[in-house]
Amino acid sequence: MSDVVVTGGYGFIGSHLVTALLNRGDTVTVFDRAKDTRDSSIDFDQHANFRFVRGDVTDLTALEQALTPGVETVFHLAAIVGVENYLKDPLRVLDVNVTGTRNVLELSRRHGARVVFASTSEVFGKNPNPPFAEDDDRVLGSTRTARWSYSTSKAMAEHLVFAMYTTYALPVTVVRYFNVYGPRQNPIFVISRSIHRILNGRRPLLYDSGHQTRCFTYVDDAVAGTLLASDSTAAIGEAFNLGSMTETSVADAVALAIKIANVDSVSGPDVVTTAARYGDRYEDIPRRIPDSTKAQRELGWRLRVGLEEGIRRTIDWARANPWYLEEPTK
């Protein structure tokens, strides 16, 4: 039983992580900008060992109310994610993901707390040689392309994390998520947007050829890997890729969602182009594949949920939560 803080604990992955932490008996403080009150499955307030502190990670004073003496581990998941968000307001992406991380690290050092930092496959950019091992090169586009602000911000945050480890011996671990999906995900990502549109009787969007590939990872598997990393002393000072190693084209993933949902009015996708939608502010990545053998070898992590089963679970959840289908999407 531990005293932990989860920044971004009402977000998609964060809320699933908080559930797992409470279920194992930890005392959990969630630090987030707002509570998600529409989802009845998020019943954190019913737990006696749960506390909520409202605030933004860029506000050090607010963060101090959550990250207090006695906290043993901080799971830092608060971030600005999503293509639309980092094209619309790249400055906010940089502020939250870099300044917010620095604040978390400084307070964790002050109180002697361990930090598990949630990073992303985006840090590898458009490296043309997948699968990516943890220390492989980063290959990015122009700084004038807003699309790279997210990748850069998370990489800078990783630099801060490892700098605090080498300079002050702060116990840190980086976990990099690869295309995580599942219940409660904002419908602005490939799987969640497709399911949301299909269940609303709309054709899912298929960008460009749909031949670009991803390795989709169900949220429960991502959470399990995060917990294993947080419990391992051997993980201190290390980074771990947490992602399926099964490469799937976006077109195949969308087709699978259509098949499983089985909505009569939806028989195929609506093909659009990134150039038409985003102009030169966006640059897609043809292939994104992790080498997750380090997490398997050193943490004992295993992927438990395949893509078909994960999509089925997500569709079942969405159908059982009509409020989710009322959420706006594009």
C-alpha cells in the first residue's frame, strides 16, 4: 500500500491507472484541471483513500497542494495530446508538457518521491527504421511544422527526467505508450474516432491511403506495464516501450471496427486527405512499431489483449454509455 499522486488522473489512461491503484489499496491523490463526472464508472470519490486536487501542472502553487511530504510515487500523465490540440495551440502543448513536467520533478525531488513519467512513441518522430528500441534515434521534421511540437515537448520532458536522475539521483522511470486505445478515450484518435462515428451511423474517416501502420495497445495492458515499471527498482533510470509489436494498417483497423460494430448503415470508410484537412501543418508517419522486448525481459510485461478483443470491449463499453456517443467529434 503506497501514497501516490496521479497527474491527469481524470484523463483516459490516467483514470484507468487510478482505478487499478485504488483496487490494489493505494492511497491516491489525483491532480487534474477538472473532474470527469459523466462517466458513472469513475467513482473515485467513493473510496476513503482517494483525494482530488484541482489545478494545472503549470501552476506550481496548486501542484504543491497535491504533491506533499509522504508521497512515495508520482505518476505524471498530465499532458496535452491529440493532433487537433497541437495544431491549434502548440504553445500550450509546450507549456504543459515541458513546464508542467519540470514542476512535477522539482516537487518530487523536494519530497523524495519516485517519478514514473508517461511518454509517447511520438518521440521517435519519423525514424525510418522500425521497430524502435528505447535508445534509437529521433528523426523529426521542421520546427515550422506544428505537428512536431508534441514530439519535441515530450522528448524535452524526457531530457528533464533523465537530467534529474543523473544530477540529483531522483528515482525516475519513463514509459512510452504506443497507440493506446480503449473505453473513455476522447474520440479524436484512430480507434476511438472510428468507433464513435460508426456507432452514430457515420462512416469512419480513413486518412490518405490507410496504408500507414500502427501497433495498437489496449489500455489495460498499458496500465499493467506502468504498474510493473513503478514497482521495479531495476526500472529506475530506465525507459520502457509499452506497446503491441503487431503491425496493423490503419485501413485494417478501421475495417475491423466496422465489422465488429456491425451497424447496417455503415459499410465502409470515408477517405480524406491530411493535406486537405490540415495543410502543411501536419506530417504523417508511415510506420510506428516498438521493440517492447526490454519491458518483457526486465518487467515481465506481456500484452494480454489483442486488437480484435480490444475493439470489441471498447464498442461494448461505448454502447453501454450513451453519454459518450453524444460527445462531439469531427
